[in-house]
Amino acid sequence: MKLGLHIPNFTFPGGTAALGGDLARIVETADEGGFDRISVMDHVWQISNQGPPELEMLEAYTTLGFIAAHTSRAKLLTLVTGVVYRAPALVAKMVTTLDVLSAGRAWLGIGAAWNAEESEGLGLFFPAVSERFERLEEALQICLQMWSDAEGAYAGRHYQLGRTLNSPQSLQSPHPPILIGGSGERKTLRLVAKYAQACNLFGGSDIPHKLQVLREHCGREGRDYEEIEKTAGYRFDVGDRGENVQRTIDELGELAALGISVGHGSVKDIGAFAQLEVICAEVLPAVAKL
């Protein structure tokens, strides 16, 4: 099993003035310690399960560029890009740029978006959920076309492009891997089966059912279920003195037994660094054997 570090909170003990240095140290520690990937949210206000909207939140792709400069091996992605926040061709260009400048470590994490509050507050485009899913599928098609040899037009219901030129192309071939976030059975998992290299599910007892739904969608799409990487959210809390290390290893083992190959989530009190260092020293070597 591999582990991913998700950084959803930028309220660190040193405050805003020290945020850049603290974030650099966090991602350097995770990269050197063996985390397979590092992600950030695509939000402009803090979300409710992390705290009030007034807490610090950094724009995702600017932050990933900063993280790329402070790491050398971890894959880099959003968990996940809100499809309606940027034009799809611009997303493809941004991920391509990240891939080139990080020596081939970028992923496209993408989803249908959900936070109406921040969109209304800042005047971001936020149509109804049915339209967001339509736009998500068109965005996936546009990104794949831009990462191909085709440079022709694209004509969809919501997006029209005159020429899908993308130069330079990504270093990864045929393109940066695509991860679609969410567990929706009718739409999201169908899009995973049709377009993605990975899914990200919410951890929980319904994972076997969700994976069975994904398997069924793969059958209908003529897709090999086994080639899709299964990742799941997990909150790391090894305890202030490492007292929960074995429990953490056991819980990740349970996820692995369900078919999850990447446990990807946030670390409690990451700004204090102690728990992150324990995870790198004790949890990562143990779960690598799962």
C-alpha cells in the first residue's frame, strides 16, 4: 500500500508570515519520508469540516507549483479540481505546466465541485449539479484531446474550442494520470470507468459496494477494472507520542484488504510536524508491505 498526504488546512502555528516556510518543511518531510503523493484542495475559502471560511486558504495550482519546487519525487495533484472554476483547456494547460516543471509528477484530480457558498461569495460560476456533471465529462474529453496529437476543434454542449493546441506537451505519456474524486454511483463512478486512471472514495464500510459498482461500470465501458487505482480518504492520527501507530497500521491494512491501494489523507496537527515525522518513520515502512 502507498500513502498520500492531503493538506486541507493552512492555519499553522507560525501564522501567515511563516506559512511558506512551514509548508515547505511539511512537503519536504513528506517527500523525503516516502509519501507517494501530495495533494491540496481546490477551494478559495476554508470548508466547514476544517473550520470557518475565514481561516487561511491558498489557491490550489499556485500552491502546487510551490510544492513542486520543494519536492523531487512525490506526485502532485488537487483533491480535486472543481470543474467549473476554470475553463477546461486552461486546466489542461495548468496541469501540463506542472508536469513539465516537476519533471513528470503532475496528476489531474478533478470533480464536479460542490461548495456553493464560496462560489456565491466570490462570484464564481456555479450551475446546477446536473450541468456540473455534464461539464465534467466535456472537460475530461477536452483534456484528453489536448494531451493527444489532435489539434482540431472541440464542439460540446457547454464548451467550444477552435483549436486544441497544447505546447509543450506533458512529459508523462500518454498524459498525466486522471483521478476523479467522489463516490456517486450513477455518474461519478461511470466517468471513472470511462476516462480515469484512479478514483478517490470516502473511507467507510460501503467501500466494497462502491468498488463493485465501479467494476460493473467498467464492464459496460469495456474497461479493465484492475488498471484503475483505488484510493480512499483517511485521517492520520498517530497520537502525540506515537501511541496510535499500530492502530493506524491496522486500519490502513483493513483498507488494503478491501482493495484500496492508496490511503490518502490529512495528518492531525501537521503544522507541529511531530506526527508527520512519526508516520514517515514508522507507518510508511509498515504499510509498504501490505
